[in-house]
Amino acid sequence: MSKKPLEGYVLSHGRHINYVMWGSKGPAIVLIHSMGMDCHSMDALCESLQNKYRLLSLTILGHGESDVPDTAIPLPEHAEIMRDCYKELGYAPNVLIGHSIGGMMGMILSAEYPEDLKGLVLVDIAPFDATISRGRTPARALPPTSFKDEKEACNYIKERYPGFTDYYIENRLKHSFLREENVLKLKPMGDSIRAGLNIDLWPYVEKIKTPTLLLIGGSGSIVTPETLEKMKKSINNLEAITVQGTGHMIPQDKPKEFEEYVKQFLNKINY
């Protein structure tokens, strides 16, 4: 039987960071979500693992219930804020699971603070190669400013994330919107921090000694074959797995497969 998680806020570097905790005993796991998501974006995994592990899921700045900065924050500084949170809340050392931008922060933290991380799970993310265009997919249209009811909001979620399971459609409907004056409005989705994503992560990757699992979306992944080969040469303890039937949003499109690969990795490193 799943238990209700504990949700709250922690002050880090003068910023309020929203978090959710699952489980009360066992080794620590820290989760950092992708752009457009929040600390509930991997709830299915947390629900399943909470009887064996203590899980802390953090909402990065500019998203959900966390503070929205006035200016872009460099990614290394943002990673430091996340580290301050998990240390303050007693989740170090840990296995860090980072999806997209969360994985970018994970690379930095694993390189700079190897004593913090017993393992690193990178979800469809790798350093961007300057020789490969980052604009391979067309920019999405801006979302509506408001939705008249939950049905309209639900249709928006299904259109934006066509691979999401019913569980995660309901999850996003519950956590992504503010209810105001009989309409629903999207919570912040990261526009304020996008400029901070421009960083060369290869110097960090070359320092990673932590056992690492890289999950790659089988279709439309941002991890190119060339980048994967370079990562394999840089990280000795790298295991790469392609998850078929999904693209970038592996945890929400294929939650059962995602959970199984994470469990296998945790068992492999005896965590």
C-alpha cells in the first residue's frame, strides 16, 4: 500500500525550492526532473520504491512551485542549489536520477562531488556536441494563457505529450495547473532558466567516475550515436540502454520499463 508523500519547501541560496519526499528508511535517491515538469514528474517510480528507499524529488527553479528567478542562472550554480537542498534534507550520499536538464545537473554534481553520488542515472541526456544542431525539432507553439476547464487542460496535455500514460496525464492535470477564478493556468515551465542551459558539459563528463546508467529514447532521442560513443570513451562505468516505443519522455511514456531499468541498476551497484 502506497503512503502519502511529504511535500514542502527548503531555502537554498536564497531561493525556495519545492520538494516531495517518499519513504522513511533505506538508501537515499534524489530525482531531478526535465524542463516543463516538476517534483511529481516521476511519482510512479517513487511510489514503487518507497518501501525500500528514501526518495527526494526536487523542483528546479522556474518551474512549478519553486521560485522563478528574474535572470537566467548558470547551470553549475543551479546544480549547487540542488546539492544544497539534498544535503540540507539529509539525502547525501545518494543515487541521483536526472531527466534531461536534471541529468545535466547530475553530470556536474557527479564530476565535482564524487563523494555525494553512489550512482547516476541519466535519462535521455548527454552533452550537446557543438557540431550537431540543437534545433532538429521545430519550436513548440506557446501554450494558451488559460484553460476554461479540466477537459480543455487534459486535451492540451495529451496533445503536448502524446505518449503519456493515463497515470501521467492525471498526474500533470493535478500538479501542472493553478486553479484561479474558474479557469486553469499553467504553472511556470522553465522559460526563465533556458538561457542557462548553454554550457559545454564534456569537461564534467570526462571527470565522472560514478557508475552511470544512460537511458536513451528509441525514437527522437537527443542522444546521437556519435555522442553516445564519445560518452562511452569518457565514462568507464557507463551502461547505455535504448528504451523502445518512446522518445525523450521515458519516465512518463514507459514508466514500467523505466522502473525496471532503474531497479536493475540499483541491484547492480548493490545499493
